[in-house]
Amino acid sequence: MRKNIVAGNWKMNKTLQEGVALATELKSAVKNPKCDVIIGTPFIHLATVAELLKDTPIAVAAENCADHASGAYTGEVSAAMVKSTGAQYVIIGHSERRAYYGETYAMLKEKVQLALANSLRPIFCVGEVKEEREAGRQNDVVKAQLEGSLFSLSADDFGRIVIAYEPVWAIGTGLTATPEQAQEMHAYIRSLIAARYGAQVAADCTILYGGSCNAKNAASLFANPDIDGGLIGGASLKAEDFCAIIDAF
């Protein structure tokens, strides 16, 4: 069933000790949220933070996983390893991974399949860069990203995916898509899912907005019918800011 979710993405921030301190603060603050709450932490935090947050309303996500099951891939972390820490989710296809590490549709398709095979729920990111938005190509870009990595899944497997729409031009820039722009793209994504998998699968799919979502704009974004929550970057690094976004529900 479709859920409202607020998910944090710490990115490459927080030492292990700082991350444990933040998770401890969130554990105390988040008691009866009106949405599902997830925090995405760096790999080195996962096992410690997952244990700390066991039996709380806060789930834990990895920020990435490898596109191989195991083997001689020094420095990589497999989906099975992520699962073994107690994490329940994994962020796949974030725009920073696509841009800085050259992640292709085929690689992301492999990551999604490995995550699902290891009972992890992917939070799959799609979105256009500034030049693509200015050229009016945002729909084509997002459609290609979905078709290239997700639309070969069965309906049952697709039903375990959370989509995060992140207009790349609004990440860390201080720019935010207007609620109208965000709703328009979320509705378009849901229409693509409906065309591929049917109306029920589309209605059940959680689609998050990720792009400079903060305490000030969260309520106006989340009020839209096709926006089911947020994937939060910078504002997830302080408990007070993150909790204010959770409270927008």
C-alpha cells in the first residue's frame, strides 16, 4: 500500500560518533510519526545505527549498494552486506552517483535486482538537470530513467520500489521546484507507472520529492495529491530540522 515517507540522506557527512549522536537524538524525538521515517546513512554507520534504532519507528537505509553480488571488487558493499546490518532500504540511482560515478541505466538495473533479491526496498531516484529542464526535456529524461532501470521488473517486484523525484537543479542550490512543478512531475511519473503496470500499482506507489525540501516548504509540497513525502538531504543532518519536516504530515 502507498505510504507517506520522510527519508533522510546524510550523504558523506557525520563521523560514526556524530552519526550515532544524531540517531540517538532522533530516537528520542520521533515517537508517533504520522508517516514512515527512514534515515540513509554512510556504510560505516549502518550496523551501529540499525541496532540503535531497532524496535523504533525509524527505519535505516544504505545510500548505495554494489552492482555485483560478491567477489573481487575492492571497496564495494553488496546488497547482501547491507541487509546483514539490519538496514531495510537502499537508495539507488541518486543524481550524485549518476553524475560523479558514471552509473548507467544497466548498472542501476542490476543494483535494483540485487537489492530486491536481498529483501531490501530500493528508493530509486530519477530527475533532470537544469539544462534538460530549460529545454523542456524533463519528461523524456525521467521516462528514460524509469524504462532503463525499472520497467522490466514484474508488477510484484515493482510494488516494492519507492520512487524519489529529484530535480537535480534544485539539490543543494537553494532552488526548489514549486509545489506545482513537483506535483506535475509526480503525476507524470504515476501516469507512466499506470501505463506500464496498471492503475492499482500506480496508485500504491510511493513517490517522494527530493530537492531542497525543508521545514518551510514541506507542508506545501506534501499537500499535493501525488507527493507522498520527501527524500531530504541537508535538512536531515539536524534532528530539529528533520523532525520539523516529519511534522509537516
